[in-house]
Amino acid sequence: MAYGPLRAADSEKPNVIVFLADDVGYGDLGIHGNPHVKTPQIDAFAREAAELTNFRVNPVCSPTRASLMTGRYNFRTGVADVFGSAARMDPAEVTVAEVLKAAGYVTGIFGKWHLGDDVGSSPGAQGFDEVLSFEGAALKKYFDPELMHNGVKEKHTGYCLDIFTDAAIEFVKQNREKPFFVYLPSNLIHTPLQVPSELAAEYDALGLRDSTAKIYGMLRSVDNNFGKLRAVLKDLGLEKNTLLFFTSDNGPCSGSKPLDRFMAGLHGLKGTVYDNGIKVPCFARWPAGFSSPEKITRLTAHIDVMPTILDACGVAVPSGVKLDGISFLSLLRDPSATWLDRSLFFQWDSGQEPRRGQAFSVLTEKWKLVQPCGMDKPSQKHIRDTYTELCRLQGRGERSIEGPARYELYDIAADPGETKDLASAHPEIVEKMKKQYDVWFDDVAARWPETRQDKSP
Ligand SMILES: [Ca+2]
């Protein structure tokens, strides 16, 4: 893969900040038409930024995080799930933080890592100079939490995302003279539903479910903190040469019943490969690097973020590192730039190992193949039940994501809500995409040879 020359002298290398929200769906922002939420800071950023309107991620946390950090499909990295050893990224993976650090950047993570906590896979071992994080999938206490600060447990006072954002701001202030990479993976708006009551009160008053009011209240904290970070960049004169991303790791969660949550016309939920599980907000702004605002409608994904960052920073991909993504910097500079219409692949069936043919989608700009079934584990009961309830409420009849494979085909460009299954009208496209999936699975799951199964039925 060819990368362009340095675009700036080393002293002018851009700073990079990736603000990753947790479980914030496409429809959870005011700018996307949500009639209930107040997200003035994110909306203002969205208006000033380039928006990637066709951006996809994995339907759950750790796999998306692995792809964001490595530019590679999660199965390659050893990450298949959100629990156990399958949520531990192979320490041999090369992260964007490691590459930037080697290129002279100072690097910091402030929030949820969720890619392993042992000596080799922890963020401190994966390229981050400064680490304020926590172990495992979620903090148990969002108020006054105990956090890991550079390998040492520390008691902190306050609300989780305020603590992480304040630490990121302090890091930016201390390193303002150097190029820095800040990864701010907010643990909000993931459960537990612990939120300052004043943030949820206005949504309680709207008569929303208690869980939805709390989720939207947590979103207020995301919005406030994102705005606070931007204000500091502006005050320090760093905004112009900082590449700032706002995105999310997957769609809205089932455990919190997304059923009165605005979904912007999308179908499905977190944990499913329908678009409400995998299509998320993504905005990028770098005033010194490209003019905004523009809408980028070409198909992009989590695997493209690392190559884009390295491209913007003029840092080469280390030799021997095979990336799956490609830089979309050319699109940020010119939304009509040449862009390959690739097939992208998304799979999660909650196993400690990949299982061929279970709960996956194949996506091009026009077509989307969905095989939604395979969600048969006890731990997935809440996703199954909520999906079935969602289908009833949306007038789609009795539908399940349990049981044998079924193949659905959508003209996703014309039918973003995945309402009209065209599989029987285009069997040749279904077969072609199934074959593409098998080739992909053989490639990315090669590290789990014992889990190979027969080709997709
Ligand atoms: Ca998540």
C-alpha cells in the first residue's frame, strides 16, 4: 500500500484526537433528527466538520476497538468477543499509538480500553505513554471510581467522563508544544445507568422510559465534555492543526431497551449486523488539513481510521504490517475523489472463537447481505428478545435472530432502513457475496485453524 509523502514539516505534524463514544447510535444525535436529545456541542462540531455518513463498525465494543487501534479486522487481532480471552488483543498487534509514538508523538489514553489488561496487552504496553483507564469491559461505579493510572490503582473523585476528559485536557496542556495523540474512549453511554440526576431530569420530564432518560442524560455528559475539550483546543491555539474525530463503537444497546430511542429510520440494535448495530456517527475536522464541512457518502469503516491518521501525520505503515483499511484522507479533502467500492465484512456472534457463517453482513455501497442468525447463546437472550420486540413494534411481524442461517439482501443505498429483502430477486448477488464472505473468513480467521467449519450453507 502506497502512502503519500510528508505533508508538513515534523514541527507542524498535526495533533490527533479520537473521541470515541460508547453505544451512541446514529440516531442519538440532535443533528441526525433525534427529537429528544440535546447535543449542542456535538451538533456544532458536526456542522463544522466533515461527516462520514456511510461509516460502519462492528456491532460490539472490543472488536470495533481492535479495528480502530490496528486498521485490521478484529478476528486477525485475536479479538472475537467482549468477554474473556476473546477480548484480549494479541500483544504482537501494532497499534496506531505504537506507530505514532515511534514517529515522535506523545500518546495518551483516557477512558475505556477493553482490549486486555495483562502486562502485554494493556494500553501502556500498546503504545500509550499516559494511561488513565480501567480493567475489563465496564466500570462498576461511575461516581468516584477507582481507575488504573499508568499501572497503579487510584481512587478518583467525581463523575467518570469528567475525570477522563479533565485528564485528557491536562495532557494536552502539558504537551502543547509536541505532536500528541489523544484517544478518549468514553465509557458513556454504556451501562450501568449511573448519571448525575440533573442531567437526566429534563428527559424524565419528557415522559421517556427511565432507562432512556438516564441514557440521554449520560449523552449530555458526553456532549458537555466534548465541548469542554474543543474549547480548550481553541484557547490553546491548537484547533487549527488538530485532526479531531468524533465517532462511536456500535449502535444503541438492547439492555437499556432502545425501543423509545430515536433510530433515524435504521433497523436493528447493538449486537446485530443490521445497520442500527453497525452504522454510527463519524465526524472529522482538521482545519489545516482539509476544508469542512463536507458530507462523505462513500462507504468507510473502523479499519480505515488508523490508515487515515497515519496518512494525515505523514507516518508510514511499518513494514510487515498488513492493514485491511485504507486512508480516506483523500475523501476528506475532496468528497468526489476516486474511491474503491470495496466489500466490507462485519461479524459478531458472541463466541470465544469465530464461527463461520454466524451473524454476519457483507456490505458494498449498493448491496448489503445480512445473515442475522446465530445469536443462540444464553448471554444473547436480551438481544434476541429486544430484536423480536423491535420487529413487532416496527410492523415487521414475528422475526428472530435465533436458529438456522437465513440470507437477506438489501439495496442499502436505496433502502437504508433494510425494509425490502431482495434475496429471492437477486440470487446471483447473494451467492457472490456469500463467496466473498467465505474468502474473507478463511483469511481473517486463519489464526483459529481449529475452528474452521465447512463453507457457508
Ligand atoms: Ca459499545
